[in-house]
Amino acid sequence: MDTSRIDRLTKRHRECLRLYHQRYRLKEIGQALGISENTVSTYLTEAAAILDVGGRRSAANFLTTFEATHPDSRGRFSVGDNEPVLGTSFISEEGEAALPAPQVWTAFLPIPATKGATNELGTAARILWICAITLLTTIAVLLFIATAGALKQV
């Protein structure tokens, strides 16, 4: 198997391919790696072109087969070693892609919890956030008015 093509893959290409090989969706890969779904798609397309295979699935299979037959290849990167990696690595000691345990509370935040993630709030949750923000703003304004009135009397 030609190792020069594998050597041209960046660390991000490999991470995306490993997760894609395990049948994670683009959105899940993006959330795990802290990048957008479009960026994941770009990495997978680039990897398929670098490896000169038929498509993303073929590229993922190609990398997995290569790493299975060359166990020393997992830590070897010749291109992109200095890429910033957000968060922790999502590759377990056994070489399997491992997504972190989801944090339930982050699903209810009005903004994404990680850089590059999308907001997936449902309609009911959005309405609740609007009501909560409106209520808190009203309370803050009333407290300001009451404090200003009390200071004016002094």
C-alpha cells in the first residue's frame, strides 16, 4: 500500500475519516471536533482526493485498512502537525473514534456550547428563553428604577 498518500493527510483529515468510518454523521463529527459540518465535509472530500479513491466512504475504509495493517502509522503526520486542535483528541487508546459523553445541560443553552457547533433548540425551548430573558430584563429595569428613585430621595 502506498504510504506517501497517507502521509499527505493532516491530523484533521484522519480524525474526520476515523469518525466517518464509524458511521457518525457530519454534524456529529463537527460537534465532536469543534468545527462546522461544512468543514467536516471539506476535510472528507479533500481526504478522498488526496488518497485518490472513489469517495468519502472509500477514503475512510482506505485509512482504516492502512492503519489496521500498519499499527505504527497512527501517530505519524507529515502535513499539518501544527494545526490547532480544539478540545481533546477523540481517538481512544484502541484506535477507535470515541465521542465525548454529551452534556445534557448544553442542549438547552440559547447559544452553542462549543465553537463551530450549531444551535439545535426547538421552538418551545426558544420561546422559553425569550420569556426568561424578557422577565430578567424587566426585573433589572424595575430594580434600576427603584434604586434610582431611592437615591433621588436621599
